[in-house]
Amino acid sequence: MTDGDVSAVMVALPQADTAMLRDVTAFAMAANCAVALFLESRANIHLGEIVDAGICSVVIDGLAASRIPDLLETTLYRYDKMRGLQIQLEKALSALEKRKLVDRAKALLIEQRGITEPEAHRLLQRAAMNKSCSINDIAQTIIIASEV
């Protein structure tokens, strides 16, 4: 499957349970696909568990052929939106971790050299430019060196 290609799995069951949701979720993650779930009954399971499991669409008590095209479109749309949000979250968390790394390195420089925060930042920038690498690489090197 290439980026941008999204497939969907439609699962029809009499009812769901936590173990089944775990299995369907594991399959969907491994196959990188959306899941539409058709249940005859939602006994023994809360809708929140279904949503938390990453199921994009659920229909209870009704697997009618006429409903499938619209449900499939909705399922794929929701999956694409959720995947986009997950990517944004991962990028934001990565940026935050990088910022924490730089802040920690600056704190070490401030403590060791008795310089101000802007001076520490400029020092990191200069070192990154001189070494042709990122500020994060320099920050990580400083942190590792301080732990020795």
C-alpha cells in the first residue's frame, strides 16, 4: 500500500467483546486500514470501548447493503482524519522533545559557563553551524558529555 491509499475492513459480528476489539484493532494497525463494525447487539461492550479501539464506524442492528457505500465513505474519511491527527500529534511531541533537549543543554551551558540563556542559545547555534548539524545534535552531545 502506498501513502494516500486507504483500505477498509468491514467486520460483521453478532456482538463484540474486549478481546475481539483488541484483535480487530491489532489487525487494522498492521494492515493500516480503516474498520467499519456491524453488530447485531452491543451487549457486553460500551460504545466508548469501540471508539477507543479505533473503530471508525459502527452500526448496531442493521447490515443493509444500501447502507454500505455511505458507511464506507464515512469510515474512510474518519480514518484519514484520525491518521492525520495522529501524525500531527507525533510531530508535536517530537518537536517538544527536541525543545526539551535544547533547553536542557542550554541549562547545562548556563550552569557550567555562567552565561545567559540567549548566549547559550547562540553558542548552540554557532556550534551547529560549524559542525554542519542540527542544534538538537549539538544539544544531545552536550548532554551526553555532561553525564560522563
